[in-house]
Amino acid sequence: MAQPKPLRFSAFVMNTTSHILHGAWRVPGAQQTDFNSLEHWIDLAKTLEEARFDFIFFADVVGLYDDYQGDWKKFVDTGLQIPSNDPLVLASALASHTEHLGIAVTSSILQEHPFDFARKISTLDHASKGRIAWNIVTSLSSNAWRNFGYDGITAHDDRYAWADEYADVVYKLWEGSWDDDALVQDQRSGVHADFDKVHKIHHQGERYRVEGPHLVAPSPQRTPILFQAGSSHTGRRFAARNAEAQFIQSPNPEAARGLVDDTRRLVAEAGRDPHDLNFFQGLSFVIGSTEEEAQRKSRELDEYIDPSTIIAHSAGGLGVDLGFYDLDTPVGEIRTEGTQSTLLWLREAVPDREPTVRDLAELRSRSGRVVGTPEQIADRLELWRDAGVDGINVINATIPGSYLEFAEHVLPVLRDCGLAQREYSPGTVRHKLTGRDRLPDTHPAARYRGAFAEAVEVPA
């Protein structure tokens, strides 16, 4: 019987002070306020690679969350993802100081034209020798949409239709514009690239017209590892078609099992191997040498957590100002074009009744928190793996403390019981994750390989 695979580990961070566990930046020793420092991120990347983490995963936003209690003062007062710097700018520096660590960056379909984005990602994939991943998001903030010239947020399902075309454009550039052997660089003949093996893509769609060709020759992965986090019906179908890794936030292993099994069914319906999609569960950890110590440390952390900022963050994700809702309002009365994953998570966490805004406030403050000794944490993580989860997105309370403590105390126990890798395998980050450098032929991007060999337009 085959041995279960070890879990994968990703460090979930953001180029800001207050990312998920709002208020924890005030914990003594926390260094989140150093986010402007390049050395801060380089040191963290080195720490993660030494601990054999698979990815440093950067979340990002391109606008404020929607108002809380009528305005945006709360976000500035508490540092709720403002100021927030561009993670893509950090990627090449982190690549130059690491050798194996995957670098996952979030970029919205809203913020950058697909031609320019594809060029930057290919450049980074070359610079990192194939260690770049892209977290595909559609932007759920009305402020973000207004920042880019729109009147407000586009309807939820329309955003995913937009994402379909955006992905189509970058796939054509990454997979179809250059043949593998097009770059000759023959100094004797003077031929740098074979013209017949470099192709314009002639994309014409509802939102984009891109002639091509791609300005970057094929990078080690061509297409970066593709992450996605949508939990709505439409988002999960998008992930089933496109993603290689999905970030989930299930309240328990049982709920994760249902989500994983159903999404794998959608992957198969999309014509892909169900196991071509890996699931990363978001968890944070409070670690003690005894259970009593761990519980004490968890209570001490709670003293710094700011529940009202947690609500403001969740409300912003929903696109609704929860600051004006009574705490006992059922979430079923909330209508939103924002993210559906928060409501799904809340209903899974409170399965026996309709959850309320009060439930959101209380549960979000401790969601995904695993408290215990390293051995107890290993037992809990084994349950998540047995539920079908492939990896853990480790949410920090403090940087670098949360990751140093996890690396020193938990990972050795996980390695001893086969739940964590001891060494990196060689090759690109996709090869490390899936055993191959390029996307499989069943992925929708693969249909563009060789599709532009003739000087004809291919329908969008």
C-alpha cells in the first residue's frame, strides 16, 4: 500500500502590517510593521526555505474594503491592509536569495492588462528558474474597481467571465506564442530566433484585443503554477477548469472533505485528472510544550486581537457595511455581490442554524487556529490530510515569530511521522508539486500549444 504523501506548506503573508489576525501586530516582538523593508522579506524567505516550506504566498488588494460604519476611517486607524505594497516587486529579490522556495503572487484581472502581466510573470519565471505561482483573483472591493475607472464592482458571475478571457489571453501568450526550440542564438549564422517558430496570437475577445507575439521566450514553467481561492459555485468551476492549487478555509476536516470531494468531481467534469488540483487549508498555530502552555498563549493572543477590525475585514469581503447591522442579524438577510466564500464558511461553521453577524465576529477571531503541543498539532494535521487536503497555508500571528516557532517545534515532529518533507526535490516549483515542469495536456492552456503555427487567427 502506497504511503500517504507529506503535506505541502505555504506561508500566507501580505506586504502590509495587518493581514488576517488583526491587532496581532501589537504583540511584543512582532515585526509586521517592517513590511517596507526588503531585508524583512528576504530574511523571511530564507527562514522558510531553511524550514523546507514549499511557497511564500503573497495575498494582495488594489483598493480598500467597502466602508465600515459609513466610511473608511477604521481601515486607516487599525492598518487593515493599508498601507499595502505591491508583492510582485519583491519577487525577483526573493528569488535571488533562495534556490527552491516557490513564490506565489496575487494579481487581479482588474489591475493589469494581460499582455503586460504575462510578460512580467515570464520574466520572473526565468529569473527564479521556474519558481513563480500566480493567485488568480477578480477583486471584490468597489473601491478597487473605482480606482481603475469603473463606477463600481462588476457582478460576481460577470467577473469570472472576465477571468475566463483574461486567462485565455495569458495562456495563448505563455503556451502558444513560442515553440520550445524557437530561440536559436546561433552566433555563427547570426540567427537569434527561428521566425517560423514565433507566433502572433491574434486574440479578439469581448474585453481584449492582443496581437502578440509574446515578448518573452518560453520560461522554465511557461505558465506559472496557478492558485485560486473562489468558493462560490462559479468560483469553484473556474478553479476546476484552471487551478492547480486552491486555497480553502474550511472550518473543520469534515467540511473540507465535502468541499474537496465535490470540487474534484468538477475537475473531472472539466476533463482533467481530479488530483491535478491541490487543496491548501488555511490554519494558524499556537504552540506550547504542554497543552496548558498552548492554551495560555492562545488566551494571551486573544488580548491583542481586535474583533471589530475582524468584522470590518469580513464585511469588506462581503461588500456590505456590517457596521450598521445588528449583531443578531441572520446572514441570510445579507445580499452581496462580494465574495461568497465567507458566507459558505460561516454556514459550515454553524451547521445547525442560520448564523448571525455575531457568529461572524466571534468565529473569525479564532478561525483556523490550532492550539496544542507539536504532537497534538501533528495529530490534527493528519486529520486534515486524511480529509483530502494536500497542503497547509500557514497564517501568521507574528512575523517572523509564527514561522520560526512552527519550523523549530512542529516541523521536526511532522517529518518524523511523514507529514512534512525532509528535503526539496529538484526542478521547478511545479515539478516539486506535481512531478512535471509544464501543464498537463488536459489543462485548457494546453490547447494553444502549436495552435498558432499557421499565420491564421484562432477564435478566442
